[in-house]
Amino acid sequence: MTTTRPYADAADLAGTDLGYTDWLEVTQDRVNLFADATDDHQWIHVDPERATDGPFGAPIAHGFLSLSLAVKFWSELFDLEGVTTKVNYGLDKVRFISPVKVGARVRMNAVIAEVTEVPGGYQFAVDQTIEIDGAAKPAVVARGLYRFYA
């Protein structure tokens, strides 16, 4: 469920736990498309037969594919009304904790850690955890930096 707040409330949102997104299955097609987009065709990602005998027992998503899902998930969790521009400003403290096997489901939890005023708007520092369904450890933990301009 998306948390939507008015721009006037932005400064007061630090500490807000936005909850969880829905689960998303990571398919081989998505992995292959990411491989094409990044020219990273390593066999552990794109060769399901060979990957079965590899270190993970199955093909896995690229770490940066798992991380890139944060953009999709973030927009599912939060929106700020009354802005003209929204920008993915950057990332801090990124870690790839566990590989995501093709066919696994992932979701994200997000907590707004800090809100800072910047010229013309606000920057949100958001602690994001991308979880794997049934796994003891998450796939990715990162602090996303997002800017909203009035």
C-alpha cells in the first residue's frame, strides 16, 4: 500500500516505516533482459543448465538487478503530493547479502531515516531492505537517496 503525504508534511516524515511491497517473482526473462541491458552475460545468470551445477545450484539475478528493483518498490511504497520533479539521487551503504535465485520472490521494506531540506525541495534518506521469500537473510540492504522538488 502506498503512503501518500502532502509536500507540506515532508520535513516531519523521518522515522516513518513505510511497510512492505507486494512480492515480485524474479524470472529468467527479467534476468536475461538485464544481462542484455548491461552486457553482463555471465553463465551464473543466463545459462540455467550450467548454473544448476554452479555454486548456487540455480541461475541467480545480478546483484545490480536486485538493487535496481528498489526503484520500482520505492514508488509502490511512497508518494509525495504537490511536487513537480522526483529524482533518484543516489545510494549509500549498499550491500548484496544473499543471491536471488531465478524463480524466487522478493519484496522491499523501507524506513525514511532522514529528511533534509535542499534547494527547491527535500532529500529523503531511506533505509531499504530487499527480502527473499523464505530466506533467513535479505538480498540487498541499502540507503536510497531520493529528492522531491516543489
